Amino acid sequence: MPYGEVDRVAKLVPAELNMTIDKALKNSHDLKAIYEDNLEVRKLVDTAVELEGMPRHASTHAAGLVISREHWWSIYP
């Protein structure tokens, strides 16, 4: 699905706090209409519903500082 089409559908989701896709389908008549009329949009939205609420990142990023007597250019020639 082209990015422009996905972006157009995403912009139909109301920008409100705690918005879910189910709420968006109930509150946005335009989103509901395109969802019902377009099979590709239906697949897109149904996939998004399955992914909604899942963790976005499974990694942990360490933050730290290494203190050494040597300069970095001594360690990495």
C-alpha cells in the first residue's frame, strides 16, 4: 500500500487522548466509510487493531559513561 494512502487513512483517526482504532471507527464517519468500502484499507486497519497496544520496543538502551586514564585515541588507533 503506498505511503500516501496509509497517511490519508491515518489522518482520519481523530487526534484525541486515549484514542483507539475502535473508537476512531465509531467517531470518524469518513474513516468508517473508507473502511467499509475499500478492502485494502480494511486489511490495513484490521492489522493495526491487532498491533495496537503492543510494546513498541523490546530492547533496553544502556546509558553510561566510561571513565579511564587513557584517551579514546590511545585505545582506538
